[in-house]
Amino acid sequence: EKVYTLPLLTISMGKGTGVVTSVPSDAPDDHVALKALKDKPDFAAKYGITPDMVEPFEVVPIISIEGYGEASAVFMCEKLNITSFNDKAKLAQAKDETYLKGFTMGVMTYGPYAGKKVSEAKPLIKDEMIAAGQAHLYFEPESKVVSRTNDECVVASTDQWYLAYGEESWCSAVKKHVLNDETFNAYDATSLEKYDATLDWLKEWACTRQFGLGTFLPWDTQWVIESLSDSTIYMAYYTIAHYLQGENNLNGEESKSPANVKVEDLTDDVFNFIYRKGFSLPEGSKISSETLTKMRDEFRYWYPMDLRVSAKDLIPNHLTMALYNHAAIWDDEPDLWPRGYYTNGHIMVDAEKMSKSKGNFLMMLETINKYSADATRFACADAGDTLDDANFSRDTANAAIISLTNEATFIKEILLETDKSTLRSGDDLKFMDKVLENETNRLVKATEDCFEAMQFREGLQKGWFEMLIAKNQYKSWCEDSGIAMHERIVRKWAESLIVAICPICPHWSETVWKDLGKEGLAIRAPWPVVDEEDKLLTRQAKFLRDALKNFRTAAGKAKKGWKTATILVAEDYPQWKIDALLWMQSTYDKASGSFPDTFMKDLKQWSTGNVKDKKQIKLTMQFVSFMKREVDDVGEVGMDIKCPFDQMAIMNESLAYIKSQLNLGEVGIGRVDDPELAVPERTSQNVSPGKPVLWMR
């Protein structure tokens, strides 16, 4: 029997012999290479490959993966439309996905371990081959490693101490903690997947070395503990550092210790008392019992660690190791294990990687001096919230300076410099007074939710940009309507804005807070207490906003000479639309807030059986499809048969504002079914409850 060696252009020749087993069923590179040799005789001949070397061989299934079938490589190549080994990016994506899913979800379908998961069968097969003398252990760096002397590194076969990460009971305890959203928060589904994957593959970790800085391994002092292994519970040290090290003591000089603690006094018994439960005060300790008790109490006060902010590239090592080592030290107190990690990507400038040659390399102090601390923080917050690399935009930093300055000026002019007699007061609130107060309530709560979830970009969107949009609309409405702004409403908006943006722009907030005569610091002010959002009022505000947007479009399309404009409002749908909405309501699942997966198929069946006019069937399906998108956007209220608020009242109260915004002298308001208006059908059919139309003629 012959075994052929075939060319694989994507193989790494810097690893091992450069010869690997071909597995076209589950390795996308192998599948594409075999297919190319079969489909392209000229290419095969270039390497001396004849048809008899490749034609007889088909894909042999050995692993079944749910959702990928029994030939995951074939599945992924077809899914990503990979036709050539030159599709390197797609091949890399296919390889990462098939290898990960194959190991974590794959089930063997061939051989003595058929039925076992790949993750279970792999170590068994490895042990069998080593025992039979068919294989030996081989170690290599995961990727190319170059030393500071520019030499390529290899793995040295030396004596070594290992931490047994991956040990079954240890790993399962950590995984149970991480995958429970009540005990651990990864803040991002992708991050959580990475922790889960790391826990599956992280095994023995070489934890010592014989050179460099580090702590001596207690039981074998010829070794020092390497940095990653020696820095996984240092968060616990933070809780007592002010007793041992104090301030301005980077070198840890004993003479500067605030509690006069000497290094030799920090025994295992001392640390056990501070950090572990069930340990008594250490006998004969030179550290006072009062100091020891304070340190223990402070540790218990601050732990568990609620949040650690770090980089995404530390998930496969440091952060996961910290979880493991907390679980080892406090194995009897899982309540003290880390409660949350937030990880972010690297940073770009103006959507490009920072580089001195490109002239976009920014240092922190330089950036602050150029844009100010608050504008820099503003642009950082706006840079992004996900694991993707954040983008610091210099345009955003410049715009922030202008925006912050303008809003500070507006707040001071209205609340400090304007004669209060020119502002309204009292309980008689206009429609837009209520809208601005309701928007303030809604956006303060939304900002709070974003900040709690570490979503600072989204929090900036809610707590700054949308707050400004709400204020600007209110200001325009008041000016165009000839109505003074309401002092209490504007003050509530301003004070809420100051506190909401304070985590991002504290210096701006403190300045404006002080200007308003508020006591204390803005950063210490409680989060604004707001009422629950009035969702009906939010809908009314959106009604006016969307209507004005549509009116502008209609006015822009008006023919020259058209001077008559009427806002048409509908209270009811025609009966065929009511029937369609009632059917939609009957299929809607209130619990999940969604329609069934078979919705469009069901719609076609219902339309065919209940709508007699074939032309009307098409209109019905178009209408329902449009209303489904509306429901997806606003929820169940999108299927209301009648508008739940007085459209005419809102239009009448806002008429001066609408005329000014549209630059129209006269605008009428009427019901679409008013016989005196005699609205053409082509116009009336576009009017529905909650969706008025500007009729120009």
C-alpha cells in the first residue's frame, strides 16, 4: 500500500518536518488542496502529481459536528465560498471555526472511540500512541517567537515546574463560576466565549524560570516564578498595600511602611489570617493584632473583586489564570472569586493603527495638552465599547471642545444671565415641556444602564447627544411658537446632563455645577432621581418628530406654484387594514415579544383564504410586512387599531413650530375623511393613525 505526499502551499515549513497528515474532512486547507489537485491537472503536474495519486481518494468522515455535518471542512468551504488556497483570510476563518467546533462539539464517528467527544478521545489516543511507541511528546511555540537578539526561539527540553491548569475538578469549578451570569460578568458574549474556549484548552503551564526578576519558588529556590504565574491574585494585595507599602514607596522600603511592618514579619500565618477564613491571630507576630485585624477587615470589605478592566489578549492567559488561582486559594469561599472582567481591544487613531511614520502617534500628555482632558476623555468614550480595536478620532475630540463650550454657554445664559421673568414657571406645562421632562427621565435611566454595562460609547450617545437633541427640539419649538421656556424643566434637564456626563467629562461638569451655585462637587452628587418614562408621551414625541421629517420631504417635492398645505390626520384604518392588524395581534407572542418564525408563510395562507380581491392580497401582504417592521421597532403598540392619543391636539399646539420649520405661511389641519376636503385617493391611502401626511396643492 502506498502513501502519497502531496503539496500543500499553505503549510508552515518552519514547524516540525513540514509534513502533516491530510484530513480533508475537517481541515479546510487540506480539502481545498486536494480539490485543486483533482480539478487542475496542470497545477498537479507542476509538482509531479498524477491523477492516480489523487482521483481515488474521497473525503472520509471521522468526526460529526452538530450544525456542520460529518465533513466540517467541506461545509465551511461551501459556506464561505472558498475556491482557492489563495483565499487566505477565508481559509484562516474556516480553520479557526472548524478546529474550535471540532474539539469542543465534535463526536468521533470512526474507530474504537466512536461516540466519544473529540476532546475526550484526543488525550486517550495520544496516550495509546505514546505507550505503543508510535509517537512521542513534542513541544513548539504556538507562533513564531523571536528573542531580543533577533534569533528564532525553540522549545528547550528542560526540567520544569508546571501548574496543572485543566485538571478536571479545578477546571469544572472555574467553568461553573464563569458561565453563571449570577456569579461572573464578562460584559460581552464574545469575551465569555473566549473564556469558555480558554478553559477547554489551557492545560499544564510552565510557571518557573531560572533567570530574571521574580519571586523564588518556595520549595525549590533555584527557580523563580515567571511573571504571569506570580501575578494572579495581586488584587488581594491592593486591599492592604496602604498598610505595608504606603505612598511614594515604589521600592518598598521598610522604613516608609505606614504600619511599620517588616518583610520578615509577613509569614504564612499572617497571610492566612488576613486572607483565609478560620485562621486565628498568629502567635508571636511582631505585627500588632489591631493592624492585622484591620487588614483582614479591609480585605473582607473590598473582596470579591467586582471588576477588573484589562486587554482582550490577556484572556487566554493572565485573566483565566487569575480565575484558576482565586479558585485554588479560596477553594472553600467561591464568593471571593472575581465577579467580572471587562476587556477591550487596542486603540487606533482616525481608523488607522498608531505609527510614528504616519504621524498619528499620540501620547497621553500631548493629547491632553492639545484637546484638554475632558475632550480627550470624550473622544476615548466615543471610541468604542466592543472587543474590536477602539478608534480615537481627532475630529471627535475637536468637536467635543465646541460642543462642551456651547452647552456650558447655553446653560449659563438661560439659568443665570437671562431675566427669570422671561421664563415660565408653575404647573401649567405645555406639550413640549412634558416631552423634554420625559426625555430627560428616559435618557438618564438609559445612560445609567449603559454605564453599569461598561458601554460608555452608548452612554455618551444617550447622556449627551440625545439629551442635546431633546433640548434643541424643545428650544426650537418654544422659539418658533413664541412661548418662553419653562425654568424648572430646563433646570432639571441641565442638572441631569451635568451629572450624567460627569463620569466622562468631570472638569466640565464641576465648572458648570459650580456656576449654577450647587453645593459640593458634581462627582459626589447623587445620580439624578427621575420618574419612570411615560412611554405614551415618548410615542407622542416620536409622532411629532417623524411627522415633521415626512412633512419636510413632502414640502421639498412640492411643485412650483403650490401654496396650499394641509396636514391630514386619520383616526381609523380602513376595514381591510383593521382585519390584517387583528390577525397580526392573534399571532403575536407577548411573552417573547415576537412573531412566529413561520409568520410570512402564515400571512400568505391567511391572505389567500380571507382576502377575496387578488389585487388586495398583494396590498395586504405589503401592509402587514411594513407593520411587522413597525412592531419590531416599537413593540405591540404598533398593531393598535386606533391611535392612543389626540393627533389633532398635538398638531394644533405645534402648528406655529411646524410652519416655521417648513417655511410655509399657512398650513391647515384636517381629517382625511372630511368630505369638504375631498382628498384624492392616491393621497388618502397614505394616511393612517399615527402617520399624518402633508398634502400640498
